[in-house]
Amino acid sequence: MSKFTKQHYEDVATLLKKRSPAHPAMIMVKAVAIDFADLFATDNPACCIHCGYLEGTTDICDSSDGRIREEHLFEGGFDREQFLAACGLA
């Protein structure tokens, strides 16, 4: 279960977006936003809809119905690009 909620993501993005992208402090803000994106992505990774393994796994996709699949189908998880755009950094 994720420690963070959608509201956490939105609140952090709102705080980080307060300055103009041209403001000199935005270099540091961008670095902090990327750190938050890494934290949120680690906490809420995409997972395979067939077997439940997390994105990045090297295990075989062995679904609950007993079928072995060639590839995992990862969905969900934290969207880094969407978060950085919400921070005004994309």
C-alpha cells in the first residue's frame, strides 16, 4: 500500500509551482521536484496486470490463471512526467 495519496502529489506540485520557470530558484526547485518524483515513483510503481509483479522485474510473467506470458503488461503507478508538468517543469 502506498504511503502517499493523489492529494499528496497535488499538494507538492502546487508548492513547487509557485515560482515562475524563469526565476533563478527554479534550478533548485527542479532538482527537488525530481527528488520527489523519484520518491513517489518508488512508493507507487507500475505493476503487471497479469501477475502483479512490479515494473523492473526480471521474473517470468506467470499469471494467476496459470498461463505463462512472453511479456508483462505494466499499468498504473506514479506518473513522473505528469507530476513534473504539474510542477510547471515539463
